[in-house]
Amino acid sequence: MLLFYCNFISFIFSMVKNIIVLLFGFFSLTVAAQTSWEPGYILLAEKDTISGFILERTDAEMALGIKFKMAGETKHRIYNAEELTGFGLENGRVYESHSFVENNGERVFVFAKCLVKGKIDLLAWRHPQRFQPDFFMVNNSSGKIVYLKKPVKEEIIAKDGKHYNKRDKNYLSNLKLVKEDSVISALRFSEKLIQKQIIDYNQNYINEFPLAIHEERLENSIDVMAGLPIQFNSGPSNFRIAAYYNNIKPERSTKFIITRGIVYNQRVIERVFPSDFKEGSMSYKLQVLNLVPLAIQFQGDSKIFQPYGYAGGGIAVIKETYLLVKDYENNGTKSHIFPLPTINVGIGARLKLGPAYLITELTPTLTGIFLNTGISF
């Protein structure tokens, strides 16, 4: 058993090293861009509405500008946030143009997505490299508009000369300003918490200002695949089967997917005991049931060909079976069942075929490196 664990640890370090090298090279293929033109409209500065088609991207990718074309046109025009008052897509995504002043005095215009509408509208400006967005709030009764910026750390020097880091709380005073008649308690800068507070506030004025909440699209898919080790002469008793359940929020990101899965591996080694083998045991069968509660998958933008890679942790239940020999004769089998933490990684590609995708994936596992094929639907 000790030898098994030592070999496993050595295998994991080797596997991670090889995967990192492969991923750097593999992700260079993920440069294809999304080309989904969706029906929508733009609002000009003069409040005129023009219908047409908008190149749908993530919130962050459309924050500074959008591509728009009229029906029947092949050429498009790029509009930035300073040129429009807003735009919307027929699938329910609505954006408004808002601005703020940087520390250097420069005014910046962005498109922010409407999350909540009511007496106070809540809009999120998402950033490409940040998890939490910044917010704009519009009080439709008083006309006040405030900008809630993510708190930044400030260095403070105390009287004793010690340096301390403290996050500013400017967003709390701005939140109180736009709500006017409400007391703001210590509220963590969180999209979920801020949105809940605005929804609760708007509930009090629902008769005068109807409440509307944007529900982000959640797309789900299932991957089912089977594979054989790249040493194809290992026999049909060595195989891998897997099923994954994927969640993606295309309005936030088309590159990152949350996936969960279950994997079964089996490896059987044909054993022939030497004639002078009097007594002992040999491992001949390894069965691995691997549960993957969470993995992060990175994929290309294209809807036709999507290279991807993933990594995540899991827990495996391993059953190792030994052949027993006593007095030069086969004396049956003996099995050990034990848990083991796992690292789950892989790289592959999806090819769109009608309503589903054809999958090919290369996966290092405890029982070898497998070439898998399957479908995603």
C-alpha cells in the first residue's frame, strides 16, 4: 500500500507538470471570436430608437462599445458608450450609458447592465479582470445618480508610526445618498448583498414604481464520454467512462464554465506467476470511482470549434484486487477499498454537429493517460 501511495504522488507531480505545458500551448488556439448577431435596438443621444442587430458578447466585452448593424446590412458600425444613451437585446438584456470621473479628472463613459428597476434602478458595470462589478444607482423619484466603486485599500499611519491598511467606505455614503430616507448599516461590497438591499427597498414603493429584476441566463449541458488508454494494446478491460454536468452564465463569461462529474476507471493486468513463485500476491485489477464536485473549465469563444481545458479536485473510492498464491497454486483474490483525494485535469476540443457537440479529450488519470470521445448536449 505504501508503494502505491508513493507511485501515486510521483505520478501526480509528473502529470501536473505536463498538463501546464500542454495548456499554455493549447489555449493559444482559443482566439476565435463570438459571431452571434442578436436582434435588439440602440438609443441615440436624441432618445431616438433604432432597431437592428447587435453582436452579443459578455457584459464586460460590451461595456465600452458595441457592434450594431441594420437589418439587411452586411457592414456594421461601432458605437461607444458616449455616443448612445443605451441599448437592449430582445433576450432581456438592457444597458444604459453612465459616466464617472477618474482620479485624474477624466470622465469615463461605460455601458452598465440593468439588474433591478423600480424606485431605484441598479446597474452593474462588469470588468474583464474583476469578479465584482462596480454599480450605478438611479433614484427615479429624485433624479439622483450615484456611482458605487469597489473599495480600495488605503495605507494609514497611526500615531505610533505603524502602518495599517484600511478599505474606504465611500460606497456606503453614496448608497445612503441615493436612498435618501434610509439608514445604511455596515454592508459588505457584494453584488448579491447590494442587489438584495435595493430589491427590499423597492418593495416599499412597488405601487408607484413597478419592480423588475433581470434574471441572467443559465445554460446547462451534459458531457458523456468513454475512453481507452493511449497504449491501445492494453486490452478492452482497461477503459474510462465519464459524465459531466456543466453550468455557464453567457452574460458574464463564455470562457469559464463550472463543471461537476463522475468518472469510472478500470485497469486489468494479465498476470502469469513464475513457476518458482511459492507464496505471495500481485495486484491485477484497479477500479476507481472518482467524484468531481467542482472543476473550472476554460474554453474558446467559437460556437463551432471549441478547444478547452479544465482542472478541479475530487475524491476517489479505489478498489484494488490482488491475486493470491500459496504453495505454488492460485489461492483466490483479495481486495482493498480505500478513499484518495484526486486532481482532475484534461484538455480537449468540441466540434459542433447539429444540436450537439462531438468531444475529443486527453485525460491523465491514476490508471494511465486516456483518449476519450463522446458527445455534449
